[in-house]
Amino acid sequence: MTTRLAIDYGTTNTVAVVSTAGEQPRVVTVDGAPRMPSAVLSTVDGALVVGMDALRLGRSAADRLETRPKSRIDEGQLLLGSRTVDVALAVRAVLERVCAEASGQAGAAVDEIVLTHPADWGAVRLGTLLRAAEGLAARVSVAPEPVAALSAAGIAPGRAMLVLDFGGGTCDAAVVRTGAVGYSVLSCAGLPDLGGDDLDQRIVDHVRAARPGAVPEMSTSDGTLVARRRLTLRQDARAAKELLSRHSAAEVSVPGADAVRIDRAEFDTLVAADLDRAAHLGVEVLARSGLDSADVTGVYLVGGSSRIPGLGELVGRRTGLAVTSAREPESCVAWGALGLLDAQGSTPAVERVEATVPGPSSVPAASVPSLSPAGGSRRKPVLAMAAGVVAVLLGVIAFTLPSSRIAGTGQPEALTAPDTQTPADGALDQPVPGDPVVGQGKPVRTAAAPGSTARYAGPFGDQADVRIDRVEASDIPPPATGYRWILAQATVTVIAGDPVPPSIQLTLELGLVDDRGQRLAPVGSQQNPPGCQEYGPDSADVPVGGTFTACELYLIPRTTPIKGVLYGESMPDRSDPGSLLFPADIPAVDGQPAGVLPPAGELGGAPTEAVYVTSYLNLQAQLIETPSGYFSGRVDPPPGVRYVLARVAVTPTTEKFVRGRQDDLLQLLDDRGARLETSLQFFSDTTKIQGCPDEIVDLPPGETGIFCEVLAVNADTPIGGLSMAFEGERPDRWLWWRKPR
């Protein structure tokens, strides 16, 4: 007996439908309601509370409440009160609660889960969603929301329909065509700054204007009271909005003042511009689909905000199409996703179909003021899938996951990038044959006695006395999956040389060395390590005779043992005989792999589509470990160091890609997932790197550019992959390619 669960994880609410063999499917109720708020709250002891309980507790602890974790999925971490929480853990808390309720109501453990997602989500966001669902069921699948909605509508094969999903946090539109065996998303776009929450805000603004005397009370110095009243007012405004979809008038309570009555005509006026934006979005997506209106069956409205009176009439008038509203607009996507899973059975799959579709176009500002998030906390839009038509075989992409939980257990190999494209050809040619480029001998490092103060003698006449104070594992802030923080701290006294600038006081000369002798790259923690001083633009240089604390947090795979702390050798390509190596012994914790994102592809493989920061790109990467054929002149690495050549072809699809020659974006990963301390090489005019341009500047969408980096790494360190990320980004946000096995 198989129990299947479809979860429509929404920005403001989550809806689920469960089915068990021999029984009728049912909507999962949580706290007696058919939908659960997606809100997450961190308690004082660090536990995560979700749903209506989170909203209730948040009235007196708004700083520990996040009402829209889905809109923050790009950010990696949430700050809830004084704690940082991995976004995947916050998402998991919501999914886990729904899964537990479904299991209890079905009377059996959940075997299969299908999660819906916006059609424009790429590998990064899907990777986070899948990581959050790891272990909740033996099988986890994903399905695009408009495909699931159209599945619920029961459209006949060969027809196309515009799906307008007006939810609580976003408004999305897609043209979906049904086929004999699947669905094609012909075009899609989203308004991340328009949803039911914004309609609620129109009512809040109206109430404040009607009761100006209440505003000072909401601006009192008592922050807890302010937050509680604002949250209560917003919840009452939402209730009034929902009431107005069924009745002609509603009242909104105002703390410390009389209630404000609002009728439907007033509400229609308040939200007219918002509904106009939603309708215009549908028109734009329809135009970009490449279909004539005669080829489109109609418009299908889903999402809780689609209940707003007048929306269907407005959309029908703008598009010239018949409009159908979902019978259960809040749950129809979950119903449709379950239908996809039931129809596909035990072998869900995804099929890619290459085709040409219209590229992105701008939406007139008069109708749609902004298609970008106001403050970076809402989902980034994709205006069109310009690189190809996505054809989904019964709408579901499947992944088989182990049953382990995500905290500290790593990411399973089964999570491959679900939205990669594989065109036959790419911009990068076959590697030029060559030989390894390796420096003779071994790097010179002076061993320091444990607990001692050792004298560092640098290559430029600088000297310092160095003592290692701490080398220890830390869980502040929470680490990425499969990783742990290692804190290294030293006291440094400047003996001779130039004053030490504040920009290098904390980190530049300090590093960790693993059991292979490889120096590991730091990954920014976005907060100062405990016990480490802060510095800023007004900090003074440390003079000769002065002392400062050098410290760094390193995000290291749990499988990587640490054997030493290095001071003085900032890059592997620099021969610094005065480098001090202090012994350390932090053993590996367990045998689980590090939890980086699913790879964007394989090195040397076909181009793939990926999300990098806010850009949507087609990328192809090579790593050439025998690069001698690319050097026009003599190249002599330092002792114990080898050079490898990384080449990346990039084609932006939605916005221009900017990269200067000085941008050090690429770094190597070893076979355990550790990011290696590599360095970007610059050569003299007498040595050229063949087939590598100097820079890519303002590369426009649709054009392809190639950039290269010569990277230095220890001669005997095994390479497991190549990562592309800005300095300080955590592994669970890297874009990376796996080395072929």
C-alpha cells in the first residue's frame, strides 16, 4: 500500500493532498484548517515552530518570526531573533509538519512526495527545496506549479492554456500546452512583489488613513507592542479581504480606535492598480508564447487571491480569452500534482525539447512598476525561458533520496541539477594536449612547537611573533549541511616592517592545513568570529611593537581532518620560507559527504542552464590539468605547486553578465568537498594563455563569452570539481561542476 503526498509549498500558505491505495485522496488539515501558514518562528531555545502556532507566538516575538520563508530561499540563511537558521531547515520544518499530519491522517507513513515549484525556478532553488525534503519519504519529486494546475483542470491533449496563479506572496503566469504524454511550458513570468500580502497592505494603509489617531500608538517605543499590533492589524486586514470576496462589506479592528468599515467598491478602488498589473502580466506572457489567440483554449485562474471579484473579468477583457476559475483555487495545484504522480506511477521523468521561443521583453512601467524585488527578499523573476521550451513528461521530475536527515549528513549524489539543458554542441573546443605544469620540490614551512610563540620572518623584511590561541570546531553560526566551522585564532605582535593595515589584521596571514598538506580556503560566515575584534574604515594600522588578534572561521567538510594552522603563506603559489606551521589535531567527524548543491554539470560536458546570483546563464566548464600546451612562454610554479587551467563559456539569457579580469570567481574543490586555497595567476607579457580572452565586460543576453583562470594548487591534492562563487559564499550556494569519474 503506497501513500503519496503532494505539497504545494506556497509563499504565505502551504496546501497538501494525500492519497493511500484503496481510499479517496483528501486535503491534509493542519490545526483543523485545509491550509497551513508557511510561517516559521524560532523559540528562545532554538526550536522551530511553524504554521498558525508560529503566527500566534509571533505576536509577541516578531523578531523571531519569518512569515514568508519561501521568498527568502535565495538568501541561504534567515536571522530569527539572535539566531541564524539555514533556509533549508526553515523550509524543512514546514514540510515536516505537513508530512507528519498527512501520515497521521492517512494512517501510514508517506512513501512518495511531490513538491510543486514556480516554473522559473532553476537548479539553485530546486536544490534547496530538495535538500529540505531529504529523508521525508523514500522518493521525492518536483513539478512546476502551472503544469500541476493544468493537470487539475483536465485540458485535452494538444491544447494550450494561460495559467495565472495569483497567490499570497507572488503572481505568476505561464502558457502551458498539453501533449500526448506530457506538458510544455512555452513561456512564463512572475511578479515577485505582487500577491495577496500586498492587497492586505492596501487595506492596512486605508485603515491607517481613516484612523490617523491610532498611528502614534503603533509607533510607541515599546517594540514588542508595536510588532504585536502591526501583526494583528495585518491579520485582520487579510480576514477582511477574504470576507469581501463573498460579501459586500467588512470591518477591520484597529487597536485603540473604532473599527473601520470597508465596502467592496472601496476595496476595488484600492486594489485596481494591482489587478491591472496581474492582467498585464498575463497579456505579456501570452504574447511571448508564440501562439495565436486561436491556439489558446483560455485562462485558468488559481491561487487564493484569484478569488478577488473583478479579476477574472479584467483578465478576460485584456486577453480576449474565456476565463475559468479553479473550483478550489488554494488547493488545485496540490490536487493536480498528486494527479501527475498517480498518472506517472513509479517512474516519473523529465524530458527536454529543444525549440526556439521569443526572448524576454520589458513590461511597461506604467502598468507594472517593477518586476524586481523591492528589497531582495522576494523571489527573483524570470521573464521567459529563452533557452528552450521545457517539456515535462506528466509534469514531474523525480529524485530518490536516502532516509537520513539533513543536519550534518551531507547531500546525496542522487540530487542532480533538475533543469539542466544538454545541447549537442558547446562553445569550448576539445582540450589541447599537454603535460602537467608542476614546480619541483616541496614548499618550505617552518614547524612551530605546540603552544609556543614563534618568530615569523617574511620575504619583505617584515617580522612578527605569532602564538596560536585557539583551534576548535564551532557551531556558531550554524554550518552548511555536511560541514562544520573550524575557528583558528592567533595573537600577533609586529616586530619589524611596515604597520599592518586593518584590512589584513584578522585573516590574511592565517590558514588551515589538512592531512594532505593542502591549505584550505576560508568561506565567509557573515559575522565576526567569537572573541575576534572588529575592524572598519576608521581602524588604525597596527604599528611596530603593536599586537592584534588574527582569526578566521573556516567551513570545512566533516570528512576533512585538520592537521595544522599556517601563518604567513597566503597563497599556494607564493614561496614563503618563513611560513610557520603550528600543529593541530581536529579529526574527521563521520563518513558522510559534504552538502554542496547539486552540480550544474560535469567538467568537459555539454552546456547547462544555471542560476548565478540573480543571472540566468547557459554555462560550459572545462578543467585542464595538463595545461602546458596553452602557455606561449616558460612557466615555473613554486615548489610543490601545480597549475591547472579552468575555462568557462557563459551565455546570459535574461540580463547582461559582467566580469572583469580581476574577478577571482573560480576555485577548486577536492574529492571531499573542501574548497582549496587556489590563486588566480597573472603572467608577464612574454607569457600568454592561448584561447583565453583577458576579460568579459557587459556580455549581453544571447551572446557567448569565454573566460579563463590559471589556478595554483598543491601538486598532489586530488581535484573533485570546480566551483564558481563570490568570495564568502557558503557551499550550499555554490555553482559547481563535478570532475568526471
